[in-house]
Amino acid sequence: MRDVGCLLISSFIFTALTKTNNMYEGLLHTHNLLRWVILVFLLLNIFRHLMAGNQPFNKTDKGLGLPLLIAAHLTLLIGVYQWIVGPWGLKMIQEKGMSAVMKDAVNRFWAIEHPLMMLIAIILITVGRAQARTKHTSRIQHRRSLIYFTLALIAVMLAVPWPWREVIGRPWLPGMQ
Ligand code: HEM
């Protein structure tokens, strides 16, 4: 499962980057696709820890957490790059001023709400995955991972610019309308 996840991440990045001439757009596509890797692996991890009961925290549990951690950290790196270099983050704040950005719901979403909520989600994923390395009993490891990953899922669901969201909505997949 771990290898499938890592292969999926690399092929998504390769596809997104080779389909465009422009690096910013390629990274935006990668950022878009990695959202699906994060969601699928969050659900798989949550299901696994939910069903674990008293079973030992084993290799499969650790393996399932790794692609999630890699995808989350890659998304963070690309997100920070987009925020600094792209039109919706730092540049917009410098041009319009913080108070003007905060007064506009769309600008506020991209400059503050999306990055902040996602940062919280990535911290939760990191702490959830780190449970694999603690010395607690397996039951506690499963329960804590479950809590952290569930909270991360809620944060991601709230902060993704889903296509149905007015004005801020973005496509399900790169290239779709
Ligand atoms: C779990 C983490 C994250 C997920 C699932 C996520 C998801 C997304 C999605 C689906 C888009 C729309 C992509 C498209 O238009 O095709 C997007 C855009 C964007 N994200 Fe994230 N994101 C995450 C983390 C972050 C972080 C941490 C930052 C900043 C520090 C960030 C900054 C941005 C920016 C600035 C855009 C708009 C870029 C543009 O249109 O030029 N994202 N994100």
C-alpha cells in the first residue's frame, strides 16, 4: 500500500508537470491532484484505525500513514510557493493592504483562510502519523491517530475550494471547468 501511494504521488506530479509549459500552472495542477491523494489516504487511515480495536499497531498501519505524510508535506511546499509567488497570497496583501484583503471574502479565503486551515490540517496529519513512533499501547496509538486524522479530514474538507463553492470554486481535476 505504501508503494502504491508513493507511485501514485510520483505519477500525479509527472502528469501535472508534463501537461503544461508553465511551471506555476504545473505546480498548481500537482497541488490540485495531491488533494485527492490526501483525501483517499486520510479515509483509508481513518477506516483502519477505527476498525483496529485491540490489534497491534503494525507495519501496515505505518505504511498507510507514509504516503499521506508525503502528500501533505508536498502540498504544503507547493502551497507556500504559490502563496509567495502567485497572485493570491503575499503579492495581493502587499498591493491591496491587509485590511482590504480581510474585508473581501474571496481575497481573505486565498490569502488567509485556505493556507491557515490547511496548515492546521497538515500539522494534525504530522502529529497523527507520529503516533506510530510513540511508546504507547497499540490501542492508544490507534485511538490518537484516529482523532488527529479525523480532525485533519474536517479541516481539509472545510478549506478545499470545492467546485460548488461560489466564486472561490475550483475544478475537481486540473483542466476541468
Ligand atoms: C492539505 C493541504 C492543501 C490542500 C488539500 C489544498 C488544496 C488546494 C486546491 C484544490 C486548490 C485549487 C487548485 C486549482 O485551482 O486547480 C488550491 C489552491 C491554492 N492553494 Fe492550496 N491546498 C492545501 C494547502 C495549501 C497551503 C498550506 C497553502 C499556502 C501556504 C496553499 C495555498 C494555495 C494557493 C495560494 C492556491 C491558489 C493558487 C492560484 O490559483 O494561483 N494551499 N489548494
